Amino acid sequence: MKRLAIFASGSGSNAENIVRYFSDKPEFEISAILSNNANAFVLSRARSLNIPTLIFSRSEFNETDKIIDFLAEKKVDFVVLAGFLWLLPLNLLRKYPNSIVNIHPALLPKYGGKGMYGMKVHQAVVDNKENESGITIHMVNEKYDEGKIVFQAKCTISPNDSAEDVAEKIHKLEHEFFPKIIEQLL
């Protein structure tokens, strides 16, 4: 059995989508959802889905082995970042080499890097009058959005699209492809 942990900082729609996708696949288990935000709605989603959670502080994340110990206790094999905004510490990257995946709401290398997330990305796409955007699923390394790209999907952006319209198109791609690509990686 492959055990996954999901890290999320916000609403958790991707996390819930991943949990539901794997719920009827007995060879996989979502062992935990972890968050750096005690008020994140993803924690409510996790409780309603009976998924164990862990909330942690920046110092616990960066300066201790609390996260690694928790993941070891849950026997986690693979880590999924689904709307998680912090750069991962080296101890976590070393513990899970080539076993941490992230999704970015743009076609990397465009619109990536520190501070480029969520509506900031979509607004930049609109402001720059791009005619397409999409998602990038990539392995995680020690830099923001620079890990090996494993999958991209595109959508058309019309001149009349707002950042909110782009976000809606991107969410559809995320929900369609992220769980499938995670399964392929496993």
C-alpha cells in the first residue's frame, strides 16, 4: 500500500478532490493532511473525511523533525503539496527524495517563484494578455517552482477573461488531472 500525506494552507478543494479520487482505490491511503494555518478550511474538510491532521508552526517546520517524525509514524511514502505556500526544508526534501509533488496554477517556467500563487498568478496572466494558461505538476526541490516538470495541461484565455475566469478554468484542470498524475507517479 502507498501512503500519501497532503500539505495545504487554504481551502483544500484540491486536497478533498485527491482524497475522494483515491477513496475507492485500496492500494492507496491518504494518511494525513498537514497545514501551517490553523484556520485553513482544509482542516474542516479533513475532519469530515476522517483524515488525521497536523497543524504546525514555521519554527516546528523549519527547525525541528516534528513533521518528519509525524510522517514516519503515519508510514507516509509520498507527499503532495496542494496549495501549500512554504518552501520545504532540506530535512524533508532529503527524507522524501523524488517523492514530493506540487501543482502550480500556471505553465511554468512562466509565473512561478516566490510570491506567485493563487489569484496573483491569474492576475499576472490577465495583465500580460496571455492567450493561454494552465497547470504544471512538478517534483519539488529546494527552490520555488523549479523542480522537474512531470505534466502540464493548457486552457485558452480570451481577451475578456478576468482573473476570476482564469482561476475557474485552472481549478477545472487541477481537479481533472492532479489525482491522475499522482497515481501515475506512484
